[in-house]
Amino acid sequence: MASRAAEWALGDEIEIVARAVDVPFGTVPGQAADAVIEGRAVRLRRAVRGDAERFREILGHPAVARWWGDAHSEAAEACDPPENIRAYAIEYEGTVVGLIQSCEEPTPEYRSAGLDIAVDAHRHGRGIGGDALHTLARHLFEVAGHHRLTIDPAADNAGAIRLYRRLGFRPVGLMRQYERRPDGTLRDGLLMDLLADELVAPGRS
Ligand SMILES: CC(C)(COP(=O)(O)OP(=O)(O)OC[C@H]1O[C@@H](n2cnc3c(N)ncnc32)[C@H](O)[C@@H]1OP(=O)(O)O)[C@@H](O)C(=O)NCCC(=O)NCCS
């Protein structure tokens, strides 16, 4: 049986062949078809090691850090993710303004992908997060063949939950004491999910 890494590599090859006409300008031969995903105003580019410092900066800002884990380890993992995670730098006007990732549940009966996002605190409220989430969700439905996506904000992350609802995510339920914070305290999470025909394009960007 092929290893998981080999399956992913094979999947990428199939995706390249199947979407040859859709491969974005600038994609080099041999590069995965999802190396760059174009959004309305943002562009998602697969994260590379050189993104680590910028990711640390974004994740280390107090307005972001309160909703994410340790900035150093999260940034390092995003740049060198395990095989079931795809991490992207969110680029806007040529600058990295955030990161977004999908985490695949590969078990065939439960196949789905979870999303995670952080936007530079100085750019919040300008439509970047909505555009990036909509872009990656559309890719996961239309290209990767998922039928269900999940996201799990902290239960008191009201701004993020509002945005996810507007994109079509629905609350599934409260996950009590879901997340252990860097200071050791436990926090509730809200599980939300989105089916393929429920995705709503963000109003502004
Ligand atoms: C949650 C998060 C990713 C959203 O990203 P964002 O870029 O701020 O999101 P958007 O701008 O698309 O939408 C958020 C708000 O901006 C508004 N907005 C959207 N486009 C806009 C525009 N062009 N001009 C002004 N406001 C705009 C939206 O209406 C929304 O407002 P509201 O929620 O107050 O009603 C971002 O705030 C963030 O990184 N937060 C910290 C980390 C975090 O919580 N991550 C989520 C963990 S699950």
C-alpha cells in the first residue's frame, strides 16, 4: 500500500493533470496545483520556511495571540506542516497579511477539512479574512472534492463567529473545555460546519 505521503504526492499529480488549464500564471512545472490559489483580492500561496518570521509577527500581536496558541511553535508548524495540513500565506497587494490553513481528516467515511486563519491585526475589518476563507473553502469544495468543512473558534470569539456565519458556517455545538491555553487554562470552543452548497461569498473586500 502506498504511504500517505505518496498518496498526497499522487493526488497532487492528478490535480495538476486534471486542472492543467487552471494552473495559475507563474506556477512552475512539478509544482502542486494548489501552490497558488487566487481569491477576489487576496492570493493564497503555500507557506514556505521563509514565511516563519512574518507569521510569528502576525501571530504574536496580542489581538491575534489571544485566539491562537504559542506564536513561535504555530509559525514553525505552518511553515513545515504535517502531511494532513496545508498552510498558505495570505498575500494582499504583494504583502503577506496573514495565514490560513486546512487540516484534512482523511478517513474516507469522515472525510472533511478543518480551517484556521489569522490576519495581521493592522488589517482587520477590511475583508481580507472573509476573502481568504471563501477562497480556500471554494478550493476545498471544487478542487479537493470535500463536501463538508469545519471551523472551531473559541466560544467567546464573537467577531470571528459573526464572520463565519456570514460565510455560511452553522454552529454545531459547544465543545466544553476544548482548548488548553498557553497559560494552562481551558477554554470552550464552538464547532461550526459548512456544506458545499451553503458557502456564501463575502459582501465586501
Ligand atoms: C477573525 C479574522 C480572521 C477575520 O479577518 P478580517 O480580515 O478581520 O475579516 P473581514 O474583514 O473579512 O470581516 C470581519 C469584519 O470586517 C467587516 N468588513 C469586511 N469587509 C470590509 C471592508 N472592506 N471594510 C471594512 N470592513 C469590512 C466585516 O463586515 C466584518 O465586520 P463585523 O464582524 O464587525 O460585522 C481576524 O479578525 C483575525 O485574525 N482575528 C484574530 C485571530 C482569530 O480570531 N482567528 C480565528 C481563529 S478561529
